[in-house]
Amino acid sequence: MSFIFNPLTNWFSKQFFHHRSMAGYFEPVIQIFKPSWRDGYYRANVQSVTYIANKTVSIELKVESRWPTHKAGQHIELTIEINGRLVTRVFTIASSPNQAMHEGVIRLVIKQHDVGAFTPFLSRLTVNSWVNISKPKGTFLLPQSNAVTFFAAGSGITPFIAMLHQALHDEIPPIHLVYYAKPNEHLLVAELASLRNRLANFTFTLLSRSTDGDVAAKLPEFIGSQWLVCGPQDFYKTIKNYADTHQQSIESEHFSLVDLHTQGDEKAHFQVDHGGIKFTADNQQPLLAQFQANKINVPYGCGMGICHQCQCVKKKGVVRDIRNGKLSDYGEELIQLCVSQVVSDVEFKA
Ligand code: FES
């Protein structure tokens, strides 16, 4: 559809329909023929939703043919509609590029939380329903090296599973996986055992902190190999601190906590990124006024949260709704600039 929706029509759309693009304006019409079609997203069809462990779900998605195949270790943004709102979270793909190329299928393995704005709703996904995904992103890839050690914790196993499946088709260096989880909660153990049988260069160790001690004690054994780490922040920090003091090279994929500033009366400043244009905003004025002060033109109308013309896609970061003090989610969602204030660094789609 790109031949219909070009920069000229998008300009026309901004001027006359107060919409970011012409394709976005016609979205509801296109969705009659293509469910879940959304401007700027890829579509994916749910093939299966399977519980592989307590609170861990494996979701297979058939991706549309124009989706650019991922590299093992990369992640995507998964967007689903929850109670009429689009909500997005980032997940690493837990299957090989080879499978995506030949079958058009990717797999996500996701730990569900009891509360939250996204993962509890994954059980509502049904076979043959549609979701939206982004193109693959990230630089956490299997390096060229003489020897590699993977350090995984919990659901941090997913990029390594993708790399190991891809290794069935590629040359790989010797790899050892050190995998931490609570006792009996290691994920995809049968799959790891099968990969070990098929890959001459691959071995793994399953460990639990309560019975085997902290990962820090295991690290000296692996000095000299290239380290790849995927897991929660404290797991990553332990390994990173050790690596820094021993000049050990390390690559990592971890999700850091957002630094929120929720004391509204105390002035604070944050970075705003609007499609690459960056400026500093404070937590006292509405974002619309601060966009205008920085000469970033965005559509707007009433300036009081009624007309929705100032809607903008927030990709990352948290904002507060001035009307009720409610904080947004961290991930991607539509917000109204005229009634939002920043409470963390924030990134917007231009
Ligand atoms: S300008 Fe009308 S809702 Fe923001």
C-alpha cells in the first residue's frame, strides 16, 4: 500500500485530517479486509498458545511474508488489543531464523505475571487471532569467537534457545550454557537436552541459587571465553561487575528498571525523543506546550483532552495523566500530549 500512502498523502493527511499518515486515517476501512492491519506495524496470526510450565506460555506466530527475518538473539515488540487499547511489550524470539524463513513461523516464550497490563491477558489469545509485531531489533547476537559462555536466568533463556536452534544450520564455536532458575523451574530443559545431543560443541549446566550458590562463584571457571548474559538486572550486574574487574568481555540483554519521578510538586527534567529529535522536558507543564516551545509541530485542537487531535504514539517511558494523576504503562501506547506530563525519559514515534 506504500504506493498509495506516500509522503505527499501523509502531508495532506496531517493538514486536513489531523492524522499522522493517510494510511492511519483509512486504518478502520482496511481492517475490514485485513484484521489488525495497522499503519507502521506487521501482522502475525496466532498459530498456537501452549502452557509449557507454570505461568509460562509459548506462542507461535505466523508472520506476514514482508516481515524481515530476524537474526537469532533479536527481539520484537508484540502489540495486542486489551479492552480497546493497544498495549505493547518487548520479547525475544525463541526460535531460529531458519524456521522463520522456511515456515514463516516464530515462537515467543513468555513468563506471565499475576498482575500487570500485558502478560495476564496473553491467555485470552486464541488460535487464528491476529496480533501486531514490529520488525526484529537488537544487536544481541552470537559472536565470532573461539569459545562462548551463555549465562541465562529464568526466561532469559530465550535468545540462547534461538541461537542454539540456528546453530543446527551454521558453524558454531564451543558453547557452554550456565542456566539459573528456581529448583524445577528451568524452562525448555528437554529442548536443551535434545540440542546437546545434536550439537557436538554444546554443553549446559542447570543451577539454582538456593542449592548451588550465587553465579559470582561460578564465573572464574569461564574466564577467557566470550560471555553473553541474559536475565534480570541483579543477575546481570553481578556478572558485569566481575567482568569489569577482570577485563572480561561481555555482551548482555537485560531489562533495566525505569527511573520514575512521581513527586509531582518537585520539579524534575527528562529527555524526550520525538523520532530522533531530542529535547529536555520538565514534569510541571503539559507535553504539548513543551513540544511547541521546542518548535516540534504536532496536530492539536482543544488543548484540554477532549478532541484527541494531539494523540501521539509513546514508544517507551512513563507519563502522568494530568486529569487524574494516573501513570501510563512503560511500553507503547497512544497518549494525549495536552493532558500528559513526563515522569521518566520518554520516546515518541514521529
Ligand atoms: S488537543 Fe484536544 S485532546 Fe489534546
